[in-house]
Amino acid sequence: MRNIKLIIEYDGTNYAGWQLQPNGVTIQQVLEEALATLLHEPVRLHGSGRTDAGVHARGMVACFTTEKTIPLRAFSDGLNTLLPQDVVVRQATEVTTDFHPRYAATGKLYRYTIHAGGRRSPLSRLYSWHLRGELDLDVMRRAAACLVGEHDFAALRGAGCAARTTVRRVDGVVIEKHGELVTIDVRGSGFLRHMVRNMVGTLVEVGQGRRAADSIPDLLAAGERSKAGITAPACGLCLVEVYY
């Protein structure tokens, strides 16, 4: 039995997220359908995690098993001919049968993009959160530093999160400006449902002067979602890389 690892890039705009569900087309669904066509057998993909509706990925990792002996290149180049234009397999490799993309992961990197310009941008609208006015990035960085480390992130957990524990480790939060675009890179051991988007919504309130930078420790200690900022729109979020 072969265990095939895929690195997948996708534009999540037109999908109901990664995971299979009955009420919308998902990334997992289109990949499994394309694999079934390629291999002439049903395939179940196991992903490194889930992304919500509208969230993008540059480095989603997934695995499946098969006894087919076709060349590895067929799982990338061949599979891509069967996939829609907004989903692509960047790389396919064969890994040991005990490798699981979720349980073997040691960390993930997400990037959130904000378009901080006066006028909206039609070309950026599907991949960023448009905000009018400037953001104070220095105070946002001071607030972000309070999120680094191992904390109980219950205050930043989205509704419907089924995680058994809300303790997570954030290894770094890097905020940079590129013209009118502001990127917030968040790297950590793992994330709760909507955690990164809720972090961004809270940091934006800091950058707009509506929340003090030094209020973050008390926010985390309170553990109440209602005390944190809004959930940033899904379109600005991208899973950049999964670490092993």
C-alpha cells in the first residue's frame, strides 16, 4: 500500500471550506472526485486540518492510500488536468504508511492580508479585508507580542469549536506593511476554530485606537469571546505552510 502526500494550493472563494459537507462543494470533494477518476477507485483524503468557507491555502497537506503503481507525476501533473482552475496540486511525494498529515504536524503558518487603503481594490477584494484609514502598526505589534507563547485562547475561539482544550502555543506574530497591504503572519502549534481571524479582528481594534495594546493579557485571562474583537472576514486568510 502506498501513502501519497499532496501539497495543495487553492482559492477558497467558491468553496464551502476544506471538509466534506452536504450543503456545499468543498476542496476535499473536488480532489477526491478527481482522484477517483484518475485511479478508477474511491479515495478518501486525510487533511492536515480544516479551512473555513472562503479561506485560501498555499500549502494545505493531505494524504491518501492506494495500491496503484502509477508514477508519482500522475498525482500532480495528471491530477491537475482533472481539477478546476482554482485548485492545484503543487507537489506529490510518497511517504511512510504511518504518516498522517494532521497528527504528524508540528506547526502551521497562516497569513492574514488587510488592504488598508482609502478606496477599495477590485483586484484585492477576494484576498484581503478592506479597511479605510491607517492602522497604527507599532501598537498592533505590541499587542501581538502578548499573544506569543502558550496561553488559553478560549477568548479567541469561534462558535462551534469542538476542541477538547483551548490551550495553544503561538510561536510568532509578524506584522508588516507592503504599500497599502498589511500582512499578519501567525505561526503556532495549532489553532482553534476562527482563532487567527479573531486575533486579527482584535489587533485591528488596537490599530484603530479602539482597544489598548496592554489589554490583551486581561482579555486572555477572562476567556470570554464577547470581550475580543470581531471575526475578520475569511477572504483575507491563507494557510501558507504546514510544518513537520
